[in-house]
Amino acid sequence: MIRNIQTIIPGIATSDGAGVKLRRSLGGHQQARLDPFLMLDEFSSNDPNDYVAGFPAHPHRGFETVTYMLEGHMLHEDHLGNQGHLKTGGVQWMTAGRGIIHSEMPQQVSGAMRGFQLWINLPANEKMKAAGYLDIQEENILKLSLVNGSLVKVIAGLFKNESDVIVGPIQGITTSPLFLDVHLPPNTEFEHHISKQLNAFIYVYEGELEVGNPMRAVPKQAAIVLDEGDFLKVKAGAVGAQFIVLAALPLHEPIVQHGPFVMNTRAEIEQAIDDYQNNRFVTL
């Protein structure tokens, strides 16, 4: 069954970090979530005043952060000693787990800075696991060129068509995330099987796209939440389209969030705040 549009969550202009301007769709408020996805930010600017202050050191607990850089260069550093250069086409996959303090600072003072940051929830029994970090360079992410001229970049999960199976570098995560970046030429259709067990959405960042059956045009810079089904069907408009596809297993667990901490109870949030304020993140 083809997945149609369930709801549209527009990206709202806001800022985060030390004043980085961005658009937040998922996570703009507590009802604007799609289990297990907590937040999706798109940052995009050619003006260094919009991004140069970056994201100085800050804590996280209880979820995973995924940063996908379309264009630009940031440096990740954390209290565990990890360091990674996030460059054009690369991905940073960080498991905050029981606690991590990290920064993401631009390594440029001019030019375009563009990409996404996604927050994916962790199940209750994994929220206090050890923190981890994976730096994936663009050349380590497999891409597939389709016969119709489309390009699929597989960041997490699996992409399969009649003749090819492409597996992304991110595997073995409880929520089984799928993360694709798809580029379609003008007036081109794209279809992909997405298990009916997964919650799914797409986000168009360039061009024009129609979704579902019957086809319905969707806006750019919005999370297009898909309803039940097992098949994604889309068609690019006259200028083509570029969009990301996200899907994952829902957790069906309570969510209590306080800024950069996402737990299951208020008591766990209070513990996270206390641990951070008393420097226990660095000793856990």
C-alpha cells in the first residue's frame, strides 16, 4: 500500500547554539514529533553571521544526534576526546547515551553552510549506555545511480531495487533507522519499499515534489509525515527535486524532555540536570 501524506509540519525559523539560524520542523513543540524522531533542524545560509558562532560546548543525554552536512565544514570535539571534521557530504552519528559534552564549531568564515541535524530517541534500556561517536566521511557513504538518472545516497539502513542492494554505514541500531538522500531529475518518479512497521517522513530541501497516490504536491522545508503503508512513491516537478527520507521503528515509550536531555520520567530529567551541574557527566 502506498503511503500518503498524514500531516505536514512546516519548518519554523529559529536559532540555536550561539545564535545559528535554522529551520525546525520536527521538535518545534512536543506534539510535532514522530516516534522515535524528536527533532529535525535544517541550517542553510551563505551569510557567516548566521552560523559562524556555531554550537559551543553543551551536554546531551538519552538520545542520538545525527548531523548531515550538505555543504560546509564543522569540527566536532567532545569530553571523551573524540574529534571529527564534518565536511561536505559527511555525517556525524553521535550516541549521547548516559551523557556527553560536545561542541560543533564552523571551520569557515565565509561561503555556504548547509545541512541537517536530527535527534533520534533511545529506548529506556539504552538511555544510560556509554556514549559513542562515529565520523563518516563522504567517500565512505555509498551512492547508487539509477537508470532514470536519479541518485540515492544511503546513510543508514538499506536501499534495494530490482538489481542493486546498498547498505548504509549505520547499522545495528535498535530503532532500525533508514536515512536516504535522494536527487531526482525533472519529472522523474521514485519508489521505495518502507516496512509498514516503521514511522516515516520526508523533507524536500530543493525543487518540487509530489507524494502518494493520488499525487499531491508538498512544500519545501517541511517534514512531510507519511501515513501507514509499505511503499513510498514520489515524482519530481519540472525543476527536479532533492529530499531526505527518514524512517525508524517507534518506541511507544513516554518522553520527558528538558532542553538537551530526553528521558522517560521527570525524576530522570532531574538526575540528568544534577549530574551535569555537578560534573558527573565527565566521570560516568
